[in-house]
Amino acid sequence: MKRRKPKLATLVSLTGIIILLISAFFARNAQAADPISGLSQGEGEPDSPTSTADHSKFEILQQDFATGPDVTAACLTCHTEAAKQIMETPHWTWEYTDPQTGEALGKKNVINNFCQSIESNEPRCTSCHIGYGWEDKTFDFSAEESVDCLVCHDTTGTYKKLPTGAGHPVYNEPKEFPAGSGKYWDPVDLTLVAQNVGATSRQTCGACHFEGGGGNGVKHGDLDQSLVSPDHHLDVHMDIDGLNFTCATCHEPVAHAIPGSRYQLEAKDEDGFAVASKGHTALTCEDCHGLEPHPSDANLDHHVEKIACQTCHIPSYARGGYPTKTWWDWSTAGRLGADGKSITEHDEKGWDTYISKKGDFIWEENVQPEYYWFDGNIDYQNMKPFEAGTEVLQVNQIHGSPDDPGSRIWPFKVMRGKQPYDTVNRTLVTPHVYGADDTSYWKNFDWEKAIATGMEYSSHDYSGEYGFIETEMYWPISHMVAPAEDALHCDSCHRREQGILADVEGVYIPGITTTPLLDQISWTAIMLTFVGVVIHGSARFISSKNRNKKEGI
Amino acid sequence: MAKKKIKIYTTFIRFWHWTQVFLLATLAFTGFAVHGTHRLIRFDTAVKVHNVTGIALGLLAFAMFFYYITTGEWKQYKFDKGDILAQIKYYTSGILKGEPHPHQKTEISRLNPLQKITYLNFKVIILPVMGITGTMYLYKEYLEENFYSALGLKLFVLNNVAVLHTIGAYILVAFVIVHVYMTTTGHSVFSHVKTMLTGWEEVEEHGEG
């Protein structure tokens, strides 16, 4: 009997393993065959066996839901604290208070040089809010059932917020969007979605974060739909055939609070490896890779002190086949077709280069970032007056310097364009762009009205005079991390011609930093030495010849 | 006039000299690549080769100093001032008139006064400065962390160190040009080079000898 026991155990474990393998095989196949759930589910996601709950078995989810808030109400019966947690986060508030200046920042308050401002344009912008019904200033930020659970936890890929729905998806009947386009959005099957909730995925995060600025890849450049199923070269961590990270692998939430915001950016992690007991989740490169991440080259490790990992390891952005917008000129908006209707122009690649509602665009792919010293602090211009004579206004200003040990050289996407401003008060403006009323720019193509309405809505002084000013906005680049073999090479920077750090000041970079005076003086001296030697040698040669002649040899 | 052959350069001196030729040439080529003067090799290759070669030269220099001190060879560098003028006069006019060399090489005194000054400068100024700045450059992060910041020094930031190191390099280039040219001033164009290779020098025998 004693000898039998281990045999039985072996048999049981072997059977277990075989069953696991078989079920894993079928699970994979089932995913691949199922067009809905098979899109990009990685490890730890809904269908994986790690979940301890099958939501289709919950009675409260076995009903026909009329609206999103109805689903939320059902979710909250079990997940009692979920909405409260969400309400603490910028995903809900769209607000962030700058700890240094006390200034109110966040999506709600910041003016950018894409769509400019949210105020008075809510229904369009808040289609990416983690809630339902933020149509205007009166939105109740304390209503728990207004939290949208599904937009993040959908695993079916069928849940989509209507771009103009203030956060709601389509209910009951198909809706046309864009208006007059003939494209209809189908109503969402809320019961199906609710019964299939699971962990967040690249798709759910990407539904908003890949689409910022009004479309795929527009805003960030390092975030677009190509990251739903990236290969090894596009993102070494998210590679679907490799590590297959989701967004949450790095942006690991704690009680629905998700670390990693541009508003509180860690430009230099001096702690190295993240230790779970510190209450610190992995987010920076150093959290996993430590402070000496190049095992074979101490010289490269020294770079960590002054160069952000992203600088070398994200050699270019918008690498996934989708372009990003790098120029948006609102000043040319309003040019209509012969029929008085809005027009759209495309370039040879099919990218829209002009839209009557928005103006001119430039799109770029495989863009090399611009590099600046950065300490993690970003100031925003917002409604503060700027100096007279400002030619190019920075709508946000990055801080950092070569003398500051907390600064490193970071890669940036710099978004440029032109946008309206108040020429008398010299402030940016919050134009009323979206809306089916008689002042919105997209309906009436009249900046006078649009700016006046928007400024009144946002409670800011407006002189009544507007013009257009060129603006810049700085976006630190952190995604689309290339594998080591695609990273920048030493020669990418350490070269005089076209070295990518040629414009970075305040630090001696061997191979780039020239010492023109020293070089000139030295080479002159060396040339003179050479000339002197040649003259002396010639004199010796001639005089010895003469002597030989005299001596008759 | 009778001539005799004397051994001017010992095996070690010759080994040291020609190894140094090789190392300095490598250092110059890779160093000017790091400086950005040329791009004939990759930057990282240049850095790696330069570092290794620099350390090798440092070791060689230690061996050289050890040799000079322990064998008493350093006495080769004792000189008196009067000889310098004679040497300068020889190089500026005497050599053109076919006058004899004012300095007679012997086993005890193989260097003429100008050589003494130049080589002494090379050994006790240029080489140590290059060695020290090179080391400071190589260990910049360590030094910055442990010394400069503690001392509040901004003086030794890489910029200054690199500039000093570069100045040294330029001086060495000029030195090598003159040095190579001077090898042609022997009995024949290549006799000095030959001596440096074999160690043997043909000198005129003096009456007393």
C-alpha cells in the first residue's frame, strides 16, 4: 500500500496536466473561432481559467437592461465600493490639482492644441468619460450609477460609446454617426456585455486612449490601434507572440486608481526595482529593469543617469502603420465646398489633410521624437495671459535642466498648430465647437459666435477680438518600446552630423560637442609644424646637394 | 676615422618604444573618432578600443618609470644648459652646412639636450596629464558621485576633462610629426630608425678609446 500512494499521486497529477493542456488548447481555439471574444484576449483576461466568477451565472445580470446606468446599478449590488473608488480617480473627475502650484489641471481644465477645450463641447468629448450623461456643467459627479463599468470591463468587443453620446452607447435603435454619413451604429446588447465582463484589455483601454484627439492615433503618437495586437518590433512588451502585456501590466491599478499620468510623471526613478511591500506597483522601466539594466555594458548603464530609457528604446513613434497628427491649423477651417457644405480633402495616402470643420492637418508616421531635459513637471498655459509679441505659444511647458540631477533627456512628440486666441487679453479661448445650436463652430462656421459662447460658458473674459496664434504642445513618449536590437545605437547620438541630440544643450556629449576654437588653433599649429618640418627637410636636401656638387661627388 | 658599434637602446627600451608607437597610433585614431573628427569607425568601437588601449599605455608607462628608476636610466635626462644652444644652433644652421653633430652618442649619454627636454616633457607632463584626465574621463560617474559633488566642484565636469585630454592629444600629434621627421637626421635617412629597431648605433671612435 505504501508503495502505491506515490504512483496514484503521479497518475492524478499527470491526468490533471493533460486535462489542463487539452482545455487550454480548446480555450485557445474557441477564442480564435469566436469573432467577438477572440480579438486580443491575453493572459489573465476574461476567458482565462484564473477568474473565480462566471458573470453569466449571476441572476441580477440575467435581465434586459435598458441603459448603461441600469447595468451599473446591478454591478454595484456586488461590487459595492467600485463606483466610489472610480469617483476618486481622474478617470472620473478629469481633474488634477498641481501639488506645486495648486492649479486645477486635468482634462476638464486644460486647453490643448487639438480640440482645445472641453467646456461647452461636453457631449462630444465625454464620449470618452468613464461615466454616463456628462452633457454639460450640471452633470452630477456623485451619482454612482453614472459610472460606466462596461467601457473598461467589456470582453466582447461589442460595447462602444457613441462619439456624440456623452458617454452613452447606442440603445434601442441604430444611430447615424457621423450625421449624414449613412453609417449607423447598432444598439449594444447590454445583457451580453454585462454577462461577459472581465479584466481590462488593450482594446478597452485603447477605446479611449488610442483615439484621443478625435480618432485613431491622432493625439499621442505612441498610442494607437496598432497596439491592440502588436508584434515584437512595435512593442517588445505587448508583443502578442511574446510577453503579451496588457496596459494594466505596467499601469497596475490599485482599487481602480491607475498609476501613470502625465500630470504626475516620474522622469527619473531612482529607487530601481519596485518592491511590492512598499505599496509600489511596477510602472517605470526601472521598476522591472532596475538601475543597471545593461548587463553587458557599464557605459550604457551610466547613461541611465542622464538619459530616459524611452529616449533610446523608443527610436520613433507612430510605428504601427497608423499616422499621428503633428500639425493642426484651425485658422484655415471654414472653407466650404461649392454647395456650401463641409468638405474633406485627402492626400495620396488617404489621410485627411483638410476638413472644413477643423482646418488643415499634417500626419506623420515613424516620427523621430524631439529631445529635451525633463524633470517630470509640466505647466499648462490654460487661461493665463501670455506676453505680447509671443510668436509661438507653448500651451504646455516642460521643465528640466542639465544641472538638475532629477532631470533626464526625454523624447517628446511636439504637437504644433494654430488656434484662436483673444488678441486683446492675450489669452487662449475655449471655443464652442460642438453642438446643434446656432453658435457652435461646426454648425455655423462663425468663430465670433463660437468663441463668445464658449468663453461665456467657461466663465472667462473675452474681449470680442480674436486671432490665430501658432502653438506647441509637448507630449512625453513612453509607449511603443522597441526591442533592444531596434534601439538607438551609440552613433545615433554620438555624431556631429545629424546626431539626434545635437540640439540638447548643457552637457558634454563626446562626438557631438565641438571645441571649435581649440580644434582650429590645434590643427593650425599642427599644420605649421608640418610645414616647418617640410621646409627644414627641403633646406637640408638642397644644401647637401650643393655641398656634394662643390665637393664634386 | 674609425667607427665602432655601440648598443644604445636596450631590449626593454626598444620594446617600450615600439609598443608605445602602436598604442599611441591606436589611441589617436580612436580618440579622434570619439572627439568627432572622423567617423571611420563606430563610436562604441572607438570608445571600447580607446579605453583598453589607454589602460595598456598606462601599464606600459608604469613599467617604463619602474625601469628608469631601478636601472638608473633616469640619469640619461641630466643635462647642462650650454649644450642646448649648441644643439639649437646645429639644427638651425649646422645641419645645413654639413657640420658634425654637437652631441656624441654614448652608452651613458644617448640623448642630445633637446631630446632630453622633449622626452622629459613627454614622460613627466604629457603622459601623466593624459593618464590622469583619461582616468577621470573613464571613471567620470564614479568620481562625480563620490568626489566632485561632495566637494561642490563643477570644475572637473566632463567638459574640462575632455578639453584637457584633447589638448594633450593635439600636442602629441605635433610631437609625433617632429619626432618622425627628426629620425631622418642621422647618418642616413633611416639610420635612426634602424638603431631604434636593432639597438645598435655606429659612432666615431675617439682617439683615446
